[in-house]
Amino acid sequence: MFAQFKSLQVAAAAVRLAFAFVLFAAVAASGCDADSYGESEAASAATGFDVENFVEAAGEGEYDTVFTMIRNGADVNARNSKGQTALMRAVYERQEDIVRLLLTHKADPEIRTPAGNSVLVNAARVGDHGIVGLLLDAGVDINEQDADPAGVTAINVAAYRENVQVFNLLMERGADYSIPSATGFTPLLSAVKSGNLAITRKLLAKGADLEHKTASGQTALSIARQNNQQAMVNLLERAGARE
């Protein structure tokens, strides 16, 4: 009886040894050693990170949380249930340090919102020239246009929203100030519509087209007159605008 029990123990040990050998062979065939195999398993587990929490933390400016999640393998370009990435939220909430952290860890600066909007144009919308500069340094196309609703560029938005800092930065970086929106508004026409004399002067000094018309046939001068902006009318007429 004892001999039979001993034989069963030996057989079980042999099975365990064979299994270990097969596992080792499989790891070796994959080109990994035992340590990297463990690291690969850990990385796979990390793909199940909480993207909702990651995006929310980015928007709230929780630097340590975002950094820790990235260090633990978070996908910086993952989208939450609303289609937002951490970079989109950080830009919208003006979290410059988080934007810098995400871009350093390969967040895509040209990723689009579910509506097709540009992260750069959104940075111009919220008026943060520091974030605009970071996105440009990351290689984003300075002249990219929103898909919704009007196909505007960052400089067009800055002109309309009267953000001189963002506007100046974009001009310094070589933004094209002649690109119209889907409705035909160039940065000059946007600046005139918002009544921004300072930005209008800068565009006129650069030679912006005074005769350009919107899709509805409006010129810079007709817009200024329609809005009863006498100072703007005077400025445009001195620059040579006529109807």
C-alpha cells in the first residue's frame, strides 16, 4: 500500500515538472525571459484602468493622480463614456500643468472631439495662451479647422473672442489670417464683428483683405456699419474700405 502511494507521489511530481517545462518553453519561444513575462502580464492588467477617473482627474488638475495612472500604464489617448480624452478635458479646464504632463507622455495633440472639434481651437476658445503654446510646440497644425459648427481656426476664434495674448502668439507662430470659416468669416471680419479695434488694427497692418465677403455677402465695413460701430467704420475707411 505504501509503495503504491509513493508511486502516485512520483507521478504527480513528474506531471508538475513537465508543466513547468512547457511553460518555460512557451515563454522562451515568445522572446521573453521570466521577468519580462511578468512585466507583460502586469502591463496587460493595467489596460483595465479606470478611464472615467483618469479623464476626470485631468480636468480637476489632480497632477499626482494623473501621473500615477500614467506610470501604471494608463492609455493617455483613451476616451471616456462621453468621448473625451484626458487632454481634451485638461485643455477645456485650463489645466496647463496636466496638459504638459500628458503631451510629455505622448498624448495626441491633434485628436478630435466627438463633434470633430480641434483641441487647439478649444484652447483658443478658453483663451489660454500657455496651453496654445504647448500644443504648437507638440506639433499641432496651427491652421487646423474645427469641423463643427463653422470650420473656424484658432486665430479666427482668438480674433472674435478678443483674446489679444492668444492672437499675438498665433500671429508670431505664423498662423494664416486669411482662412475663412464655413460661413466666410476671416479673422478680420470676426474682429470687426466683435468690435475689437486692437486686433483689427493688427490685421490691417498685415494686409488682411478688406474686400473679402462672407457667405451672405457682408464685408468688414458693412458689418461695422450694421453694428453701429463708428470707431470701427472710421478705422476701416482710413484703411481704404469702400462700398
